[in-house]
Amino acid sequence: MRRTALAAVILSMTMLCGCMEKNISAVNFDKFSKTMLEEGYCAEDSISTSDTEDGTCYGVLTDNGWVAVFYECADEEIAEIEFYNECDAAGIEYVKTLGKNGLSAEENTDEGYVLYIKVGKTCLMMMGPEENSSEMKKFAKKLGYFEN
């Protein structure tokens, strides 16, 4: 009887924890740039754009000295490849799941602090001095990409 009750509790907790994770909505360039401008990280003419066959890349050197690069890739597979390529280039080995549908990686490297996030067919890559890490996390949170 006790085993059955214990099994029911474990099953209920597992189901509850699984339901608590949520899907993260991917943002687009408009949301990225609007948030960047509204939060005062840069001037409107600071956002550069480049198109490739795999998608569009938007880059910003913020007024506080960190870089944000936002990729809108052609599809999710390309976004995942870009994400892991950037992680490999930075020497990041540990990637964690973000919600039900995202990936994130962060680490202090020889080049500074990096925070990489992939949701859907988008990637947000941020890098800069370690003292700006909380600012980068705050920006990612404003986009709905980060919880901490």
C-alpha cells in the first residue's frame, strides 16, 4: 500500500514538473531592436544588418561595450548548427535546455563573458566584459529568453 502511494506521489511530481516547463516564444528583429533601443543600450543607427543564404544577422555594439548578435535563420536546423558552432568556437562544452524548446550556454572565456541562446530559428549571441554579464542576462530576460 505504501509503495503504491509513494509511486503515485512520484508520478504526480514528475508530471507536475514536466508541465511547469514552458515553450519560449522566439522573437524577431523588430522585438530585438525595439527592446535594444527602449532599454537604452544603443542608438538606432548602431544596429547593422547583413544577409546570407542562411538568414539575416543583426549586430550591435552597445554603448556599454558588449556585443549582441541576433540571427534570424532560414530554419531551426540552421539555427541549431549556428548555435553549436558558436559554442565550439568559444570553447563552451556545457549547453542547457531553456524551457521546452530552447538552448542556452554561458561561460567566462579568455575573451570575456559569453551568453548564447537559441530559440526556434533564432539565435541571440552576446559577449563582452564579465562586469556586463548581468546586463546581458537582463536584456535576454526582456526578450523572454532567460529566467535568471
